Amino acid sequence: MQLAHDLTAHDGEQNQVEPENSDTTNSAPALLAWMTVVVAALGYFVDVIDLWLFSNFRVASLRDLGLTPSQITITGAFLINCQQAGLLLGGLLWGILGDKRGRSSVMFGSIILYSVANILNAFVTDVSQYAILRFVTGIGLAGEIGAGVTLVCEILPKHQRGVGTTIVTGLGVAGAVVAALMGKYLEWRIAFLVGGMMGLALLGLRFLTHDSSMFAKMEHAEGIRRGSLRLLLLSRHNCLRFLSCIALGIPIYLSMGVFATFSPEIAAAFGFSGTIEISSVLLATSVGMTVGDLFAGVLSQKLQRRKLPLGILLISLCVVQGAIASGYATNETSFVFLCGLAGLFGGYWACLLTTSAEQFGTNIRATATTMIPNLIRATAIPLTAGFVGLKHSMPMHETLWILVAGSSVCAFLGLFYLKETFHRDLDFYEE
């Protein structure tokens, strides 16, 4: 294939190579394309259910395993970090595999691994077994969203890919709502079994997905390095875009990974009367994020922009998180309401994943787009470690403010560096 340097690529870089005649005519036939969107959305839906099951059942499952209340916080944070470490490793492995072997193969393999691992979670008898299985589950969960968003972005015309990714992320995040409902009405071992079996039931639909024409064309091109970490991390422009996307997502995970997951500890420190239910907080946050994802996607399509919706929702999210950290919630109802608002404004997740896929060439797109959400998820490791460590040495409101301020600064720096990509043609390579 003859390659031509794209001298007019965004931010003036010289390291991107674009095939001649690249255009949205490379998109898949409409019916097949939208069937792929639906399958990717259902896959992410089950992925999110299994991802958030432990957060809903952290207290109940660890209490059932014989841990004391003082042990539950520390051990729960450790198990969350085991899962996040698995996501970190899985993001790297599945991302590279997606660029070398294809996006659909990753969607198939990841769902098998996390479904089986979640079923085995139902049979744990001690913390060591729990830790190993949360780590393995994390590896499996890492592949779904990156491969799905990459594939959807590549098979849809540029003016429709934001719609496709909004459907995927909107339906996917709704999985957290189902996980929260399971936390309210199911016993924890039964819930893990149900989550795992839902994934296995979805496997048949995976045969309806096929890789994009962009990927197929790249497979026959000579001299194209695929899934290269050197191209991603040793190129200054690529690396900064990569880090910017990660930084932009940290406040979202602060809402889910700290405010919602550790809501009982926060409520106790702020002196709420009664016991707050994690499932209620996660349900409110998840419902808010589902609505927010749909809103962000529609707003992006209406404005024909990515960065403006990202900025509007990020500012709103930081204000709400500041209100929570300042103690504006004085009881369970107001705390749940503010967490729901944080979920709503954290709905820029849809726009963030779309713009992440649009930042990079076809030969490293799956690697970047799969690693980014999992590295964002992995920020739960420093966030939970900071929460657990700081709350013992300072008041709760100061602990939360440090986390809010740190994540907000990172996010705004990331947003500032990223370039607008709404109208970008994705049929190009990184050189």
C-alpha cells in the first residue's frame, strides 16, 4: 500500500501516515455496523455489572468470610486494588492483541475470562482466594470497552461514530445500575454466579462481529508496526495525548471508587445518623452516569465538538465533588443526591472514550483505547490508598478535598492539551 505523510494532521505532527483515498466509504454496511454496536454495548453492559459487583458486596462478602468491621475497610481496599492491578495488566495485553490480532478477537477472549472468573468468585472461602480471583477477573474485564469503542469508531462514518459510542457507553454504564440492584436484592454468591453466566450467555452474539475494513487493510500493508508501545510512549506527542486522556478520567473514578465505594466510612466521619447502604449510593451514581453519558453524547453531536462538552461536564463534576468534600451532605438522602449528581456530570465518560479512540492511528488505536480506560480505573489504587492513609491522619473533609483537588488539576491539564477530533478521519497510521 502506498502511504502518504499527513502534513496537515492535528497539532501539526509529522509522525502520522495516512493511506490514500481514506474516507468513510471504508465503513461497514449499515446493518452490520449497527449490529456490531449493539453487541459491543451488551458486552460492555455485562462487563460493568461484573466490574462493580465487588464494590456492592464488599462489606457483605467480607463479613461473611469472618472479617471484623475494622478489617473490612483495609481488606476491601486491598481487594479493589487487586482487581485494578488486573485491569492494568489486562489493558496492556488486550490492547496490544487488539492491534495485532483484531478487535473482535479481544471482545471474544475477554468475556470468556471474566465470566469464568466471576463464577469462581462465588465459591471463595478466604481472602487469598478472593484476591487471586479479583485479579484474574480484572484482567478479563480490561479488554471489553477498549476493543468495543475502537471497533465502533472504525466501522461507523465519522458523523455517526459519536452516536455509536454513546450507545455503547450509555448501555454499558447502565450495568452499574443492575449491579447496584443485585446488591440490594441478591445474596453475594448468587450475584457473582448470575454475573458470570450473563457473560457466557452473550458469547453467541460475538460471532456477529467482524473487524473493520481499516484493520483488514492494515493487515495487508507492509512495514506497519502494530500494537507498538514504542510508538505510543516514546513519541512525545502520542505519549502526552495518551496521558492527557487518562488524566481527564480521574475525577470520574474518584466518584465511583471513593465517594460511592467508601460511602459508609464517609458517612460515619460526617456524623450521619443511621447506616448508609453502598448499593443505594452506587445506584444513584450509576443512574446519574447513565443519563450523563447519553446527555454528553447528544450534546457532542449537537455541538459537533468533543472538548466543549468535556469541559462543561468536568467543571460541573468538580463543583459537586467539592460540595461533598465540604460536608454539604448532612444526611443519607443529601449524600445520595450529591453522588447522583456526580455520576450525572461524570457522564463525559462517553465523550472521553470516543476522543481517546480518535487521537491515535489504526495501528496503535486498540492499544491506546484499551489501556486508557483501564489506567483510569487503575487510578483507584492511589485514590483508595490515599483515602485509607489520609483519613487516619486528618479530618475526612480534608482527606476528600486533597483527592478532589489533585484529580481536578490533572483533569484540566489533560483537557487543555487534547486537540479537537470530532471531524477527524480515522484511516491513518502512526509512524
